[in-house]
Amino acid sequence: MNKKKKSRLQYQRSAYLFILPSMLILTVFVFVPLGASLIISLLNMNIFMNDISFAGMKNFVRLFKDSRVNSATFNSLYFALFEVPLQIGLALLFSLFVAKNNRYTRALRTIYYLPFVCSMTAIGIVWSMLLDPNMGLVPYLLRLTGAGSVSFLKDPALAMPTIIAVSAWKGFGYTLTLITAAVLNVSASLYEAAEIDGANLFRKFIHITIPGIWPTVSFCIVTTMISALQMFDQAYVMTQGGPLNKTETVVQYIYDRGFQTAPYDLGYASAISVYLFIIIAVITFVLRRFVLERGGE
């Protein structure tokens, strides 16, 4: 074995040692649960793990006939399709004002980031109190303006938009941090050349800022979409899936079937989780095909 080949083998061994902890964590917390979920979805099995029998595709056939699965799928997609553009749009808008390195903008970025580090459960409880139609501050202020009584979380038409707004408010600070870092890395010479050509602020944003930060924006779109399709705690804390199941998402229905409502059907809950995994995988593939590749152009 020559010296060059030996050195390459040592380099590869070191690389494998560095990624070993991450691969172990991924295996234990991602790959094993995925495999277990797929196996359990093919079984008749409850949370007490007695009377286990092979069900084949019965659980999958059942979910396509279940109207609550269709309703939960619609709610999950509805949430993702509106929450992702709102969150990223807010981050883009605010990045215009805080993409500067001075103490005021750094303080603003910290303030905007604070909701992201708070627990969604705590934020859900606080907003539920603020929006309570009887004692909440927001309905009280609306009544003072003559708008009448508004029940944000109990009105079927308002409940999901309210949850979307709260989720976007909580998460946009994280997206803002990423996008601001990307904006600060755009070359100042491009803006100077555009100013010489007479470009205004809007044209510089469209033709210089957006192309310069597109890889970061596309990353935010994909990761935020995946997170939105797995939405659970916001709706569970603020509405428990109501009113009339208008805010019940797929993850919440999985929890309900498996752990909340008797007979605690783990086999059926696992089949729904496999169904959700396929939906997320397809949407992620499409986004990577049309969003991430465009970012690399």
C-alpha cells in the first residue's frame, strides 16, 4: 500500500468517526421509529400491545374511507399553504429594516427572535387568554371600537386563520435571522452600481436582494413547509382541534387515534403516520425540484 493510498484511508476513517455520533442519533430517533411505524401499521395492535394480529393493508384501506382523515389532511395543507408564505413574507419585509449592523437593528432582531425560543404551549396558552371572548384583551379592544364581540378560536371561519397568525408570529424571527444574515452577505458593490443606474429601493430589492438571498429563502420554504405539515401543539393547546374539527390536523388525529380515544388503535394511528410521511416526502420532493434547484441556478 503506497503512502498516498494509506493517507486517503486514514482521512476517510477520520471522516466516518466524525459522522458516527450523528448517524447513531439519526438511526435511534429517525430510522428505527420509521421502520417500527411501518411494521405496526400492518398490525392490529392497541396501546397495551395485547391481541396483536396481522392486518395487512386493512388499516390503509380504512384511512381512505375515514372522513376525519380527509378533513385533517385539508386542515394540514390549509395551514401550511398560508402559514409558510406569511412567515417568510414577514421575514422578508422586516429584513429590509433590520439588515444593518448597528445596535438598534441588533436589538430589534433579538426582540423578534424571542418568541421563537419560547414554548409553543406557553405561547398558545397566552394567546388563548388574550383572545378569550369574555375576558381577553383583544376582543375587549375590538368591542371598544364598536366591532362587536368576536370569538377568534370558537368561530369555525376564524379559528384556523388565528392559529396561522400566531404560528407565523412565533416563527418569523427564526426565518428573519437566516434571511438577514443572507442579506448582509450580498455585495454592497451591486447596490452601488444599481444606484448609479438610478434604481430605486424596490427595484434593488427585486433584482439584487432576492436573487442574492434565494438559496436561503428556498431553504426556509422547504424546512418551514415540512414543519407546518407536522403542526400539532398550536392547535392542540388553543382549540383541541375544534370547533367542528376545523383545526384538527393529521398529527393531532394520529395522537387521538393512538393515545387519546379508546380503543387506542396504534396500528391505525401508525398507518395514518405513514400516510403523512408519504405526503411530506412528495411535497418535499416537488419543492426541492422547483425551489431549491432554482436557487442553485
